[in-house]
Amino acid sequence: MGSSVKSKYETYRKILEKKAEEVQSSMSAQKAAQVLAREEHPHDEGDLSQQSHEEWIFLNRNTLDIKLLREVQDALRRIEQGAYGVCYECEEPISAKRLDAVPWAKFCVSCQERIASGVELGNEEALQEADR
Ligand SMILES: [Zn+2]
């Protein structure tokens, strides 16, 4: 049974592994580009403000990449653990349509929308508790 679950997500595993590789190579490409840019102007002090602006952009981009890479690696781990494709919040299966669009999705569409809209999670649970 375990192997059938694994093969079910084999396609996603491949997509995720490819994505992780892409992010990693784009990160090192950015780093290489930055090093090259520095070597072109080793002692240009007049360019300092420009440099720090570029560094800021570089760091900002890298932060997004690192975040994405973590989510991708997290999803790969969930496949290994057989916990892939289940919403973190409501524990309902995440639709194949959503996984096709965002293979590293942690939440189903409705939970993701709630999180994105800034509604505090847990409120609904508290209300349900009160109803009982
Ligand atoms: Zn959910």
C-alpha cells in the first residue's frame, strides 16, 4: 500500500526535485554575477551606493529563493513520509489541480485563502467549540 501512495506522487516528486535544482542553480548564478560585477570595479568607491542597492536586490531575491527552496524540500520530505498532498490546517486532501499549479503547496485552496486574507486561524475552531 505504501508503495502505491509513493508512485501516486512520483510525478510531483520529480517536478519538486527539478524545481529545487532550478532554484539552487539560479541562486549560484546570481552569486556568480555579483562576484563578477565586483571584480569589474574593485576600487570604485564612487559606486558604493549603487553597489549596496544591487546587494539589497540580490539579498532580497535570494531570500525569496531560499524560502521557495525550503518549501520545495519540505514537500519532498512530506512525500517521503507519506504526508504529501494533505492540508496542514484542515487535514483535507489538497486537490490535484492545486498541486499541479503549486506542487509544494502546504494548504488547500480555502485554507490558503484564509491565511492570505489575514483571517486568524483558530477563530473558526473556537467558534465551533462554542457551538457544541
Ligand atoms: Zn485546508
